[in-house]
Amino acid sequence: MQIISCTKKFHIEDKTAVAIGKFDGIHLGHQKLLSHILDKKDKGMKAAIFTFDPSPAVFFSNISKKQAGAKVFDDKRNDEHKMMISQLLTKEEKRRKFEELGIDILVEFPMDEETAHISPEDCVRNILHDQMNAAYIAAGDDLSYGYKGKGDFALLNKLAPELGYRTHAIKKLQMFGRNISSSFIKEEIQKAEMERAAELLGEKYYVGGLVEHGKRLGRTIGFPTVNILPPDEKCLPPFGVYFSEVRIEGQKYHGMTNIGVRPTVSDNNRVSVETFIYDFDGDLYGKYLEIALLTFHRKEQRFSGVDALKAQMDHDLEAGRNFFSRD
């Protein structure tokens, strides 16, 4: 997959089928949209994604916080800001997912003050037509783009005959009585409703990353673990223990994952995703893993010491074996 990032100056020679969106999470609605551009590969077009980096929502949320200032940005607004900038998929996870799906070209167009002031018509003419070489454009039916988000599908359709592309507006999918959206999925994750989040996503929610070196305390008490340090923007569920699916180089294993700051054995408040892998023995340091969170087991808690922690982990591991035996 070709990635065009950190530049506004590019030109794609091949005709493209372009999907426009934020694609945070690549949920069922996104997958429906992507299927339309992937189908065009059979007609000689390159399947291309156009997205902004950072997303407009994150960009303008950061500006609002900066303008408001720390003194007047209260706890409620801080929570709203954190929700706004949190991501279901990090940039690296998103890139891996697009490549896995068969996307040919990913454009991560820089979002800044200059970009925010591009007129809607210039977005279509200069970027989608001239630079992206779009022959087909698909997006959600609530599409907005250009200065103050004034661009819409009506403008796309108006310019289509002149510029020689076709359009397709994708209607929102619904589930549980609501439109499927990234914000809806984030709400479910923040409530530790991992099964419901998986239904909305069309796959299990996961945290991907390279295995980091830790204190290796788990190995000394009989519970060797692998540790991933997620970036601050990664949307995480409440701190606690989750039963998980661990993906290692195409293989899947059962796991038990603690998300949190490990209050019994650490005082640095660094959030980690620490996983015990059932029936696995091997060195994974530096390797890329995906930890899919299947179900919530219990909240993270501080124990009186390592012995009490070990006793609880024995209980958790047995509960996990019972959980996985039901598969």
C-alpha cells in the first residue's frame, strides 16, 4: 500500500476510486463504504482513501482547548476533549488495517490552519480531481468538507459532469436503535461493553503495538506477561482485567489482560496493556502483537502485596480457563 503523508503536494497518475472519511475504528459503516471502492479495482481503478491527519474534530478541539486556557477548561470539558481526541485505531493500527483490506493508496492530508480555509470547491477541483485523479468518489451521506464544513454531496454531484467522476452517497447503518458511529462505539468501550463494541465494529476491539521490556515481575511469581504501552490517544476501556485474544504473527492464543497502572507493583502511573498468554512460551520482545479485548472480568485494584496479587491472579487465570472452555 502506498502511503502519502506529511505533504500537500502529490499527484496520483492512476484513476482512483476514492473513499472520504475519518475512518476511526473502520466499523461496519466504514466497511460498507470501503466495499464500494474495493469493487472498482476490477474496473482498473486504484482503491484510495482520503483522510485528514489529524482529523478536523481533533484539530479544532485542540484549538478550542488552547484558546479557552487551562483555568477555564473544567473537568467536564476536559473529559469531552479526551473523548474527542481519543482514537479507536491509532495511525499505525489504521494503516495495517487498510493494507489488510486491500487498499492501494492512503492519503493522510495534513490538517492545519491553511487546510481549514480551503474552499469546498477547491477541495473538489484541486485535491480530489487534480491530485487524487478521482474517477469515483464515495462517502457517508452526511459528508462535509472545506471551509467551515460547507461542502456537501450536492456540490460533489454538481461538479461531477464537468470533472468526469461518479459519486456514491452511503447511508448510515443502524444498530441498537442508533446510527453506527465512532462516538457510539467509544461510549460502549468506556462502559467496558466489549461484546457490544465488537458487534458495532464487526470485529473484536483490539490494542496493537510492539512488546516492551517491563520489570519482569510476572515471570518471578510464575505469571510471565507481555507488555504494550499504548499511545495517549488510544481509546481504552476502564482499568481492569479482561479476557482477551492474542494475535501473534497470524496465530491466535487465549489471554488475560490487565489495563491500567498496576498500582500494587508500580508508582509511575504509566498506563500499560499487560497480558498473560495461556499455553505459550517464547520471547516476544520487540514483536508486534494485537490484544483483542473479549470481555470485562474485574476492576483493577491495589493489593496489600505481591502474595495477595499472586493469589488473585491464580483465581483470575482459572476464571479465564473456564471462560475459554465455553468456546
